[in-house]
Amino acid sequence: MNCKKRIIALFAFSVFALGLPVAAKQPGGSQAAKMTKAEKAAAKAEAKLKEQKRKAIALRYPYDQEKYKKAVLSGDYKTARFMLEGLASLDYAQLIDLGMLQYYAGDFSDAAVSLEAATNAIGEDFVKRLKQDGSKKVSFGAEFVNDNYTAYHGSIYEFLLVDAFNALNFYREAFKKSFQYSDDEDDLLERAYNHIVRVYERRNQYGQMFDFLLSEGQDNGKNGSGFLNKVGVYGSVLGAAGYSYYSNVDSIDSTLRDAGLTARNLRHIMPAEAKKEDIYRASALADWLQIVLARQYNATMDDDHEPIIAELKTLAPQVNMDFYNLYNSSKGRIEVLALVGLIAQKAEHFEVIPTNITIGGETVPAKFSWPEYREEFANIRVPPSVRIVLNNGMSKEAVLLEDFDLAVKSDIALNARKDAARHIIRAGQSLNSARSADVRNQKAMKEGKGKLVTVDSIYEGVFLKQKSDLRQAIALPSKAYCAGFDVEPGTYSVTIDYGNGTGETIENIVVTNGRPTLVESICN
């Protein structure tokens, strides 16, 4: 499919398949812009019924963050899905989770709508973030505004993976009943292909964002230099990360110094600076899907896929792509994709260091935290092995195509130092605020105007607000495995053995000349 056709198909797909609004303005008197009274009444009744259904779900499955997370991690996807479906509005992570939970349940059409909503929301926020020029900074007086109370902006790996999994939604919908080709299947397959192509196109758009995220807060100009000069000895601790978030730089140095947070102590516990390799720039799954779906949709692969094949060889050299390097009309291929486990969870790194702050006659330490990656929070319910067996006797161990846990690790590495710098600044202000509250409290006691408040209530009250931001989509898979078989055209069955007593057999897989047939399985 040439570029022009692809763009037209993608636009049509977005508007008609997903019911997205068209930006074009209709003439005021146009019949197309008007609805009859009957149509308005029907639309109103449908919206009312939909809202009643949502409220009924919310009543039976009230959303609770901890209970929701427990349901997902324990595999109770039905409860988790209903909790999300009962919400009046969802953030990025929840939209992604809802789409994946619907996908796991086989509700591919609903899943496509949810993931497309996540894509649109991410895209809107992406533009806003990219337009940041350093002029809009957080006031230093807003130190108690915890990250968890702000809008969730999503992560680069989530941006790229949403479209990849949505391509699978349309593929699965196309072959929901069988692997036979028809006009309907071709239409949905085209949508799947267009969606996976969008991953590559969107990634090029996000290319600006990659460098923006890495350079955000780094000293690359006059303003950054001025910030580092004003924070003095704390420059080596904060870098210019603090400059990215706070405008009143003069108060940062004095606040940290007054709080007894010495640069030497802070420097010892700071996470490493982000490097270029910490940025998640490409998805092996997305590249692999684009190549497979391109050949399945268009056997001759008239588009140039050599750059994508070359990139995949770099990302996942263990994956054999020989079938796609040269068009062969005599053979067919079965490609098996196995999605397993749940993606790694962010953990909270907690630090306590001594200070010279005295509250109620007791010297108290500083407390702050930031997200970190822990192995025990990764590889959730990943089976010991993935073996693929065809009914013609061929079999092989599937190879790892992509480890999504590493995407979380990359995201944490990219943001850890910036988060730590932000929390350290807040910790200093929190200590000083607690000390001031204690002084007022002691004075009120002496004057008989008040009741003594315990040290803990003053001290813990300010630090309880400094929780790490651990938000992320938690219903994405942990790993993607794949295996390919060059076979004669015909009808096959495939068994996926997960090595833990579970497996799946998929029947009636039709393979045609020169094309692969994608078979997908889930174990999580």
C-alpha cells in the first residue's frame, strides 16, 4: 500500500471504525449537521441508558485503587474490568488497562475503542508537553502538590505499545471466527495493518519528545547556568532538574541548607543521571507485527520494509526473519505470538537521612522517595517456557521477542534523578514547615492558647504527602515470545505449551502461498 492510500485508509479507519469526531466544519444550514427530533431523542435515550448501566456497574463494583490492583495482579480480570467500566472518567493508565482487560476477555471491538481513546489523550498531552519552553514553572510555594494528585501523563513506552496492541485487536476481530479470508477479513486486516504502520509513523513524531525528555532540566543554556549558580553547592546534587520545576531558585539553596540537608549526604544517595540508552525508542513487538501484517495483508510487500527489518535484527537478533527478506510464492508461514505475564510494577525507593532540625525537643531525619525497579516486582506470572507444536510434527521453543519489563526499567531510569531532585526540594521545605509549626505550637502552649500537638502529627503530616508517583498501566503483558514455521499451504492446528500445565490449541489455521498467518495466544 502506498503512502497516500495508507493515510486515506488510516483516516477512514479512525472516523468510521471507531466513531471518532470529524474536525471538518459543516455549513450552518446543512442537513448533515442537523438531527431530527426523533434522532435527538434516540441519542438522548441511548446516552441515558449507557449512564444507567455505568452507574449500576459502579454500584456493584465500586472502584478502589488497592482492590483494583490486587484484582489485576491476582488474575481476577473480570472484577478489575468492571471497576474501570464503572468510572465516569479514566486517566491514561486506566484507559490502557481497560483496553487490555477487554482484549484479554476477547472483547476486541470494545478494547479498540478504549485503546484509541488512550492514544488520542496521549497525543493531545504530548503536544502540550513538547511545547514547554521552560517559561512555565511550578511556584516554590507549591511544594505540597504531590505528583500523585496531578494528571497522569503516560510514558513513552506506553505511547508506542498502545498502537501495537490495538493492531492485534483488529487482527483478532478479523479472524475471530476462523482463519479463512473474505472481504470482511481483508477490511479488518487492512485496519490492523494501518494501525501498526501508525506505530512507526508516530514514533518518528515522538522523536522530538525522546530528546526533550532526556534534555529536560539539563544545563544547556543561560537559564540553566543561572540556576546552578544560585543553588551553589547543591548544583552537583540537583543538576538542573530543580530548574525544570521551580521558578524561585534563590529559596532552594537556603531551604535545603536550613533544613540540614547537606550536599554531601544528598550526593551519596542520588540516583544516576539518565543516559540516551535509557530512552525506550522502539518496540520489537511493533516492528515484528508491522512486518508480519504487511506480508499477510500484501503478500508482495510493495512498501519498503528493509529499515524495519534491519531495526528488528538489532532489537531482537534471535528472531528469524529469513522468510521476509525474499518473496517466495511457493511456501507459506505460521507465525505464533505468545503474550505472557504482567508488566513489572514500579516500586518506591525510600530514603531517610539525618538533619539538624529539632521538633518538640527531638532531632528528626528527612524522608523522601522516588520510583525504582525491583526484580521481585517483575516477571509476574511468567511461565517457565513457551513451546510451539504443529499438527504436522514440527515443533520448537519460542524465542523472546520483547521484554516489556525492561520498558518500565527504562522509564524509571529516565526519570529517577529528576523525581529525586524534586522530592529532595520538597523534603527540605517540609522539614522547615514542620519546624515552624512546632515553634508556633510551643508558643501557643506557653501562652495557654492551645493544646500540644505531638511531634509525629507535625512531622509525619507533611511527609505523608511526599509519596512517590508509581502510576502506570499495569495490565500490559510482561513478555512477548514468537516462533515461525515455513510450511506448505494448507490447514493446520497449533498447540502452545507454557510448561506450567497450561496451554492452548488453535484449530483451522489456513496458510496460503507467499503469506504468513499470525496466530496469537495469551497466558497471564
